[in-house]
Amino acid sequence: MPAKLIDGKSLAAMVRAEQKDAIESLAARGVRPGLAAVLVGDDPASRVYVRNKARACNETGVRSEVHEFPEQVSESALLECVARLNADPRVHGILVQLPLPRQLDAARVLAAVSPEKDVDGFHAANLGALLQGRPGFVPGTPAGVMRLLEHAGVPLAGRQAVIVGRSTIVGKPLALLLLQKDATVTICHSKTADLAAVTRQADILVAAVGSAKLIGADMVKAGACVVDVGINRLADGTLAGDVDFAAVKETAGWITPVPGGVGPMTVAMLIVNTVRAAELSIGKPLV
Ligand code: NAD
């Protein structure tokens, strides 16, 4: 039987609409949530991501601004910009679009963002809070994956979850979130021996690699929930995920499409985090 499609686009629209009350309460206190994006260089994908985030902000009632720098910008100029944004009361959330050019130390730039404005959740203080199970900002992509799973009613407690990809922005934080929901979690990566043998054990399989159609039907247990985080541009210009969607949808119990799955949820969770940052700025603690 073909898998149930988990529609990230419509869930993302719902999540954004849910922010309306909070945004109105903030407006009554004279606060409009504001997100500042820092964009370095001409990477076309980064430009598209920043544009989509700004558009989503505008549609949701969040003020957005973009600070653009040339590829050759110095680290000190970038750090100065981040310091200015940290001090700006109209800016509640700051995102530094990754990847940064090689001459810049991305870790140092991310560490400069105030943890209270770190709506991407990449600061060590927020990642540490996630590790310890304390309130903080959770990175948008893993938070979005969790909302998709919850919305689809996928059982997690006691189930085998396998994540392919161990990045700090997707794989590792997602593993912690799934652990919090009592899943038994395995993280695979480029050195994993016999990847298919591991993925076939998964009740929940998340692919976050960046390799088009890496996950074939023979790697998926019948009835599993398959979440595709990957975004790959094919030679013909179309987008594909890390999962061979056409084949896997015949085996899986649930599946997310690319585009229209995790991507829109990442943006929606960024908006949620920006609204929470604005609330935090007027004394409402994170939960
Ligand atoms: P990354 O390059 O930081 O990490 C990739 C991971 O894949 C690494 O841990 C690596 O060990 C693993 N890997 C590489 N080849 C492998 C293989 N053959 N078998 C098993 N594991 C392998 O990537 P990232 O930043 O986590 O992004 C992963 C993908 O997700 C990319 O396509 C990216 O564009 C996409 N992405 C999408 C969203 C979204 O909103 N949908 C957000 C972030 C990233």
C-alpha cells in the first residue's frame, strides 16, 4: 500500500497561523517581532533560503531585514554587524546564513550571536540546553521534523529511529529530540558500515545527507515513516531529496516529499523561534 504523504507545506502554513495570537499580544505591548538575516557572498541557494525566510516573515507579521556582505568580507566586519544586531532592540532574532566563505571562522561568528537572539539554535548555549533538556532555542530543521512526526501521529516511544547524517544543524539535535520522546536512536554517517542493514531496522528513518536518492526502497522497512531532509539540485534543475521518493513511497507507511516536506517547516519554526525571542525580550521565559 502506498505511504501516507506528510504535507509539510500545509502544516507550515498552520504553524505560522498559530503565531497570530502571540504576535497580536506583542503588538499590544508595542513590540513587533524582528528577524535580521546576515548573508555573505553570492551562493545562489543561500540567497533563495534568505529570500524565502524574509517572505515568510512578511506574510506572518514579523519584521525582517537582511544584511548583505561581499564574499571577501573580513571577520571583524561581520562580528561588528552581529554586535550591532545584538544591541538593537528592534531585532529579536539573528540568523547567520550558512555556509560562510572559508576565510571566516563560522564557529566564532555563531558564538558572537547573543543566545537570547539565536533563533537558529546554533549557539553552544542553546545546543547545550537541548542536550541537558532545558528550555532554549532548538534549530528549525529538527524542530520541524518533530512537528511533522507529531502531526502525522507517528508513534515514537520505544521505536527504532535511524538518522542518516550527523551534522550539528540536523542529525545531532534531531537525535536528542527523538531521545526526549523515548525513541531508540541510531545515527549513521559516511563511515557507517552496511548502511542499508541499519536503515532497514528503522521504524522512523530520517535522511539528512545531501546525496540525491541515496535511500532506496531496499533500505526501508515496510510501514516505516521516512522523513527526507535532503535538498539536492539535479542536473535538469529540479530538486530531489535524499530518498528515492517514487520507489520508497510504495514501501513506507509515511513519507515526506521534497519539495514541500521538511523545507517549509524549517522556515515556520524559525518564525516560531523569532516570536518566542520577542516574547523573551519582554520577560516571558522560554519553555
Ligand atoms: P552536512 O554536509 O553537514 O552533513 C551530511 C552528513 O551526511 C554527514 O554527517 C555525513 O557523515 C553524512 N553522509 C555523507 N555521505 C554519506 C553516506 N554515503 N552515507 C551515510 N551518511 C553520509 O549536511 P547538513 O547540513 O546536515 O544537510 C544535509 C542535507 O539536508 C543537505 O541536502 C541540505 O541541503 C539539507 N538541509 C535541508 C534543510 C531543510 O530545511 N529541508 C535544512 C538543512 C539542511
